[in-house]
Amino acid sequence: MAAAVNGLLPIVLADVLLAVAALVADRVLGAAGPVLAALLPAHAAVVGAWFVRVRAELAEARRDPVTDVFVRRVAERHLDRVRGPVTVALLDADDLRGINTRFGHAGGDALLAALGQRLCWAAVAGDVVARLGGDEFVLISRRPVVAVHRGLLAALAAPVTLFGVVVPMRVSVGICRSAGGEHRRALARADRLMYVAKRHGGGIVHLSSPPVNAPR
């Protein structure tokens, strides 16, 4: 969106040039009307191009407004483009419906924002953290599974405070290793492991270990 704001400069310049041309035409030529009629189509084209640019940038928004992490599209494109093995951790917030019932949707949004922040704490330079939608998030990293696992355990261990009430950070996480280049396979594999964790009451599951229950 910053680029769109910067794009206002051509419009301001176009307005100034239009005003100057009209003034010169009126004072020197006495023909402001015809000059304006000739310049207005070009001015309209500049303004129209700016609005097209703004609409395109809004459609390509990269950040989730609730959590400020990347949106699903960014994670999918990253997985499609990455070359070499990556670790994919898919995370689901447990009992978000209960949080919404207890604290309202503002409480649910606050929990999701806290969860996004915790995932950013668990990330390192080069990692991608994104909200896939609803209460699902993903962390994509070049680090091995064990390193991502340890980082998530540390980041998610502490409870979160919602409107003065301490609430445990309850999550189910599936972590897998992917060859990269195809987001559907990587996310589906991590999703299956996440549901294994959910069936065991939450925690973190990856292919080389049994479920590890998260603190309650």
C-alpha cells in the first residue's frame, strides 16, 4: 500500500501542470477552455492508472489484518518456488470456538494475534509465517524438523492473557519435511500430522516422534 501512496506524486504533478497550463492559456492565449479540453484526457488517464494500481495492490495484500503475518497465498508461492528440502509446520488453535464464546470474537482475534506473534518468535531469518485461514497457521523453515519442533515448544509454552484472564495456549501442530516445489503436497502432509496431534489431545507431532503434549 505504501507504493500506492507514493503513486500519488504523479497525480499531484499532473494537477499542478493542468492548473499551470490553464492559467497560461487564460492569461496569454485567452483560450483556457480549449486547452483544458485537450489536456483533460491525459490527466484522466494518469488518475485512472493510479486507481488501477491501488486496486491491484489491495488485491495482492500480503499481510493478514488480524495477525500481521503473511496470508496463505504468500506461503503457497514460497513453497512452490523453494528449491531443496524445507520443514513445514502446520498449526491449528484448539478450542477457538470456546474462546469466542467466552470472550467474544474480539477475544478470538486477540488469541490469533498472540499465536501469530508466538510463531514469529519461533521463526528465524528466512522463515515464512503465514495464516492459512481461520485458526490455521504455517511456519516454513530451512531448519531441520527437530530445530523447528524445539522452537515451537519454547514459543508456545507460556499462556496468553485475554482481557486480564490467563488462558493456556492450546494448539495442535504437525511438522513434516518437504522437497519443496509443490505446496499442496507439503501442506497436506503437515495437515495429516496435525490431525494426529489433535486426536491425541493437542501438542506437536512429526514423522520421527510420537505425540508430545503441549502444556495445559
